[in-house]
Amino acid sequence: MARARLAGVASGFGWRSVAAAAVLILAAGVAGMVVPPVAGAAWAGMGTAVGAGTAVGAGTAVGAGTAVGAGRTTAGQSAAACGRAVGPFRVSGTQVLGAGGRPFVSYGLTVAGLQGPDWTGSVALDWAEIAATADQWCANTVRLQLNQDDLLGPDGTGFSRAYMAAIESEVSLAESRHLVVVLNDETNLATPAEQKVQRGPTPGTETFWKDLAAVYGHDPQVIFDLFNEPRMYSAGMSLAQEWQLWLDGGTYDGVYYPFGMAQLAAYVRTTAGARNLFWIEGPNFSASFAGMVQQHALLHVSGVVYAVHHPAGPADAGSWSDDFGYLITAGVAPVVEGEWTNYEPAPTASPTTMPTSCWPDAPAMVPAFLQYLTLYGVGLNAYTLQPGFLIRSYSNLADPTTMNSATWTCQSDSEPQPGQGAGSAVLAWFQQQNG
């Protein structure tokens, strides 16, 4: 998911000192200096395994309805009280195990400043969000969205030392805060011409991961999320064609993709020599893994977790099982909800298409969704610390959005209480599961 990022962040997390450090590290990278790792990354304990319960917070509703995860569920829990995960990570059946064989369930947020062409203006905000993820949101994971074009150029043959320095600075900060770091290759924000030829992995994607594996391929705290939301899909395509294109590549919309996710994963594991856990996203924006087993599209490399994004079906347990839960109940593989959010769309004067990121019955179904994830041991990476998504404003990255059943709506032209979102429900769930 792409998003616009605002420039302003107020104080409250020491973000100015964080930003100043970021500038120094970036300057060192541009000048060709070696950027040292951030000290203090002594790993403290292990994230908690799956528990039970719902994520409904307390508070006063606006209007007559029930307030779900209301605004006084703030991010005030001490970071020291929250679970920290220690790698290396490996897959065992439908679980991920970390150091000492302890189960690892990812509870995290996405930080997306390095995904766009204007990434230099987003580093300070990224640093503040990483700090908030660790210190205020009781998370054990942060997912950094990167862009292969920013590192290599559109033709995949260059190399930006400044961009690599920015990646290294954010990973070092996250690891110093005892977070597991997920690195994701995002191509949604390229120019229209480049997007047309980057709907699936390309030779540039392999080069991108070769360069990252040289730095992080043996880092036990780093996970590789190999390709963001593969998009070689169109309405009416057969299930067989959809999964074949995803698995092996082929021609889509006049563009030939010489390989798919199977070869990409094999390349990063074998040729690039990466030992990291892999998050693998499915076809059609990874909205569903329905049909993957039937179409013989499972990947045959080690250390694979399938990462669903914003499930495609109706918001109910049957649809969630069809989209991803069956992989666990059938003993196929572990699953993570790699990117998910729920929020009201921005108000408009005229009706607009209802976004998939807004469930009409979210005040009831978001707690049910989180309870479903708990039941099956599925982690969640929420999207993102942006006003109207998980937080109310950039003035306080610890003040989450809330949902009111009396006023919640996905109709952008008729919102009685704009700015609602699932932030408080997510925060309460993180505190409950990882606290």
C-alpha cells in the first residue's frame, strides 16, 4: 500500500535528536564513510506466543454507539514490559521459532518513508516512527518498505550509496530498539511507465536482494519480504493462470517476466546465500492465498512464511479461513498478516468507491479479526503511523485512532465523525499479546 507522508512531526519522542543523528549517518554514507552499527543491541527476551481474548478497549463513545478501542487506550506501556524476539528464525510446521526454539509471532508496524522517489525528506519521520513502534506501541517488529529503483535506478544497473546508507541507518536504529526488522521491496510508487514493467519480480529485483543480502543475509534479526504485492492479475483470469504467472512468470499485459516468485526465492536463498526468514506475498496484491495448494504453487525453499495483505473476502471467519487460515489448519505453512489496516476514508463532497481498507462493520469485525489471528497464532503488521490510519495526528505518535459503532461509515460523503480508525484496537491487542 502506498501512502502520502506529511512533513511535520512534533516533539514528544525526542525526534529532533533522532533526526539529527539520521542526517549525520546519511552524510557519512554519501561521503563514502563506513557507517558503524548502533550500539546497545543486546537482545532482551522473546516475544510471547499466542494468547486469547479480544482487543476492545475502554472509553467514552461519541454518540449513542459503542466505542471500540476508545481513545484513552494510549501507548503508555513501558517498552521494557513488552516482548522482544531473538533470532535466528526458522519454520517448524506452521510455526516460526526463534532462539532457543521459542515461538515467534510478529506484532509490528510498517514504516514507509524509503519507498518513494522523495525518500530523503522522509528519513526523520521514519526514525520517529521506528522509535514509537518500539517504545510506545509494544511491538516486536518493524517492516521497512524500500524500493529497488531508489537503490539501483529504473534499469536496475546503478547503485545509490546514499540510499543504502539510509537503509542501514534505519535498520541500525530498529535493532538498537530490539526490534525484528522486515525489509520489503516495493515497486508500486514507480512512474507509470516503470510500474507497467514491475508488476512482478524483475532481474532488478534479484540485484536488489543480492546487494541487501551482502549486508543483511546473515543478520538473525532481519526478515526479507521479497516482493510487495505482486500484481500480474486482471479480472476474469483463471485461478490456474493467476498462480502460474505468480509462481513462474510469463507474459502479462504485453510485458514478459522471465521468472516468478519461485525463482526469486530460490535465487535469494541459494545464489545470494541469504539465511533470513522469508515473507512471501501472493498474487493480486496478496489479498488471498486461496487456490495455492490446489494449483501446486507452494514454494520449495526453506524458511517461508506466507504474508497476506488486507484479506479480499467479506470480513468474517469463513472468508479469512479461505484466504489464509487454511494454510495453518491444514498444516501447510505459517502465515503472517503482513500488512493490514482499517480506517474511514477522507471526507469528500461526492460519493466514492468504498476502499477495501474500510470494513462497513469494522467496530464489530476488527476485534473479531484480531481474535481470529490470536486463535491461529497469526501475527499482524499494521499500516501505519499516519493521521487517520493508526494515529490521530503527527503531534503525538502514541495517540491512536478509535472506532465508534454509532458513527463509523465507509461512505466518504457522509461521515458524521471523520478520522476514525483501528489504531486503538491494534495497540490494545499488541499490549495484550506482546505485553
